[in-house]
Amino acid sequence: MERSLSAVLFVPVVVVTVLAFAAIIRRLLGVRVGLVRTLLAAVLAMLVTAPILSAFAPSDPATVGGGEAFLLGTASLLVAAVLAMASLVVLEVLLPTGSLPGPVEAWRDARRRVERTRRYSTIVRIVLRHGLGRFLRGRSQPGPTSAAARRRLARSLRAALDEGGVTFVKIGQLLSTRRDLLPVEFADELTALQDRATPVPWAEIEAVLTAELGRPFDEVFRRIDRDPLAAASVAQVHAAQLVDGTEVVVKVQRPGITRVVERDLDILLRLGGMLEERTTWGRAFGVRGLASGFAAALREELDFTVERDNLRAMAAALAGSPEHGVRVPTAYPAISSERVLVMDRLPGTPLGAAAPVLARFDERRRAEIAAGLLDCMLDQILVHGVFHVDLHPGNLLLDDDGSLGLLDLGSVGRIDPVTRTAIGSLLLAVGRGDSVAVTDALLQLLDRPGDVDERELQRVVGALIVRYAAPGSTVGVAAVSALLNTFTAHGLGVPPPVAAVFRAVTTLEGTLALVHPEFDLVGQARASAGRRIAGTLTPGNLRDTLEQELSTILPMLRGLPRRIDRIGDAIEHGRLRFAVRLFADDQDRRLVTGLLHQVLLTVIGATAGLMATLLLGIDGGPRVSTGVALFPLLGYGLLVVSVVLVLRVLVTVFRRD
């Protein structure tokens, strides 16, 4: 009976003892330590308590009184707690908190590693299947030497990207707009990824529709075509008719795409971080930031409620300039969701396949269409601050009358009024050929480092203006690329909203070339920006601006005399003080904290070494066992601590980052 009772009470007693030790250790350390580490230290303390007590106790337990037993037990518990605390400190030095994931995080990380490994193997198989394996060897490979060979390689690349899934399709779409970087055969072939991705079977689309609508789709639509109008990387579009006869299009997200995208983005973000850490060009281009921006934009495209709201914002922006002949469809929020978007069906042909329609227009009319599209984009950027960042030919519809329709507003750019003003000043300064004003506008737009050679930057920008902004220049994308290279060379960072503007311009250049091959992007943008700046200088606009500025300045002017009087009174009576906040900058705080840590480690290491020397020189004292004395044991332990701390300080002093 007693044995069974002891067995029943053993586990609760052990649990209570471990929890008590854990509470004591956390309280004595005064620093919050991870629960798993604390429990391990408490288990260690419980295990060593009995050996420590037996070492402290006399050889004959019968001679120990009640008070002595209590003191010996308390001393044993305290020594065990100190040893557990020391083990926690050593563990914190070797493996700081957060360096290892917890059990749940470790399990999730292991699952993600398995999924990444499977995805890596899938990608490698796709690359090998399409004959691109030689580019994985890590060595420079000779490129194709003929146009036919380039076309074959471009077709293989397009097929591999298409099979790789939505993330790689989006990367291909971005590459298709960079005709300054890729041969024309690659840019033309990758353009097919913009609206001709592999369609999803109708059965899967029907399942998504039913799940998102919450009812059979035939209760909402009188008719819906099972063959898609277009199959893009994120979704595919089907023509349909509402029960009231309204012609609409239904944009349905590809089933299971979210999990695939998150897995690919995880790989992409890891690759971006690795490239930025290990390569000079990765740090110069900010690859991690570019990958993060791409990931954020792609995640935004996966939520169709974002596109629904973007359609409303863009429709409001375009309503102010109907003369450009650009419109967007109207969404139906009541029957739309995160994965389904129902919109009006705009008439027209995708611009990428609208060559027969363009052939019916003369050169003057095509120039007007291109200029209207450019003016519309500049209105979005300079006036409204909301603009389409991906105007490739697949996202534009051309009607028979020459009007244009914007599609796929899943990702739009937004810029604040200050940035819009700086962009307008930049274009106006480029039009005047003023390199000083262009440099000033660029420094307002970009993230500048602490030291910038503005004079050298002005010279480089002046050379670019002479080369690319001369009348009749038609090298818009090359100018943007040269400007970005200039930013990189001078250590200037491009904020994401400004980078979106550059991306929109480079994408639009290729689209405008389809409408009018000889279209002067730089000249037209310069002239259009000049008209907008001149429009803001009318008497009415100047009066409004003056009223706004006065309404802001007048409260400050009314309070200025009182402030001056207070300052004068404080000076007269000797009460003038200056409040300066020390270490307001994070870098200053980190520097001082690091120095204090190094000083403390040095002092503690030296003190531990001195105490170790003293303890090792003491004869006698209490004994841990028959052949081991307590003082030498503590001395050797402190000597190890001293050596470790001094070595930590020395490695920090001599290390060169």
C-alpha cells in the first residue's frame, strides 16, 4: 500500500519540485529566460541536489540535529540553484535565446524544409526537362550565337517558367518588359506569359465559384463560358452574363495557388537575403528589398478585394480626364470575394494581339493613342498618386475607336503629395536641361547616405541629360537604366514607391512601342509634365496655393511674439536652458551599450581570474569528496570562466568585420 502511494505521488512531487526550482531560478536571475531552458536547468538542479547534500553532510548522519539538517538542506538547494543558473548563463553565451527555435517552431520549420526541398527538386526537374540544365552548373556558359538559337532557348525558358507556376510566371512577366536587358527574342517570347498561361480545367474553376459564392453559380449567372477568355499567372477570366442580362467577366483565382506562392516566395526571399549578404552586386542593388517588394506585390494580387478597391480608386482618377480615352471596368462587390471578382466586360482586343486593329489607324492616330496613354499615366502619377504599375500589352484592351481599357489592377502604386511634387520637378528640370535642379529633385526622391558627392552627381546627371534628353531621343528605357546605375554608383537607395514609378515607366515604354514604334517617350513626358507644371501656375491655382500656405503659417506667426517674449524673459533672469536628449539615435545607443558590455566582460573576467588564483592558493577548507576540496574546485571553475570571458573580449577587439 505504501509503495503504491509513493508511486502515485512521485510524479506530482517531481513536477512541483521542478516548477519550484524554475520559479526560483527565474526570480534570482532577474531576466526572462525561455521556458524550456528554465525547466532543463530546474531538472539539473533537482538532480544535483542529493549529491551536493551528501557531500556537505557528515559521514555519520546520526550526529546531525534538526537545525543542522535544515541548514544543510537549504545550502544544498541554494548551491543547486546557483549551478542551474550558471548553466543557464553558459547556455546563453553558447546559444543565445532565439538562436534555436522552440519545439513548435522546430516542427514547423522542419515541415517547411521538407516542402522547400521538394520544391527545389521540382524546379530542377523542370529546368532539366526543358534543356536548361547547363545553366545550373555555376560556370559561365556561352550564349546562343544566332537568332534561331536564341528563339529556341527563349521558348524553353518560357515553357519552364510557365510550368514552374505563378511566381516564376510573374518573374517572366517582369523580364519581358526589360528589353534593355534581354535580347528581343526573349522579350517577345516571354510576352506570351502575360495572357496565355496554361488554363485550369473547368471542374476546378466551378468548385472555386461555388465555394466563394456560397450557392450554385447558375443562380448568379445566366450563362458562363467554360473556355477562358484569358489565362494569366494568378487567375483566369471567363465571359459570363448575369441573370439580368448584363455582360460581365468573372476573374477566378487558380485553386491552391496561395500555398504554392508562399512556398516559392519563401525560396525567393531566402535567395535574395543570401545574395545580398554574399555578393557585392546584391548589396548594391538591395536584392533583399527587391525580393520583399516583389513578394508584397504578389501577395496583394492574390487578394481580389484589393483589386476591387483599386478599380474604384482608378475609376475616380480617370473620371477627371475623360479626354484620354482610357477607362476601367466596374466591379460588382456583392458577388465578389477574395478569390472571385466580377466586373463589367469592356469591349476591345488585348493590345498584344491588336495588330489588325492598329493597322486600320494612320500614324497620326496611333501617335494620339500613345500620347493619350502616356498622359493618362502621368495624370495617375503626378495628380492622383494612384497608378497602374504593370501596363504591359496583356493588361490593355484596344477598342475599334482607339479607346483603351485598363485591366488587372491587383497591384497599383501609391505615392504621397511630396513625392509627386518632386517627380514633377524632376521632369520639369529635365525639360530645361538643368542638372543642378535634376540632382536636387533626385535627392528629394531617393534615400541618400550620409555623404554624397553632389558635385560629381551633378556632372553625371548632366551627361545623362545631354545624352538621353536631347530633342528626338527615343531611348526611354535605356535612360531609366542609366539613371538607376547612377543611383547605385553613388550609394543612393530607391524607395519602393519611387521604384514602382520607374517600373511603370519601363513597362509602359514597351507597350507604347507596340502602338507607335517611333514614339518619343522622353520628349512627350517632358512636354506633358511641362504643361502640368505650367497649369499649376495660373492665377487661380497660385491664389489657392497662397491661401493654403497662409492658413498654415498664420498660426505660427500669431504665436511667434509670445515665444520671443518668453525667450527674452528667460535670458534676462538667467533661466534659459537647452534640453538635449543624449543617445537619441539607435546607433549611438548600440555603440555605447556594446562598449559597456565589453568593459563589464573585461572586469568580470579579471575579477574571476583573481578570485581563481586566491582560491587555488588556499589549503584546507570543506571537501566535496574524499579526494576533492571545494575551494580548488571553485578556483578551477572561476579560472575557466575568466579565460572564456577574456577570450570573448579579445576576439571582439581583433575581429575585422
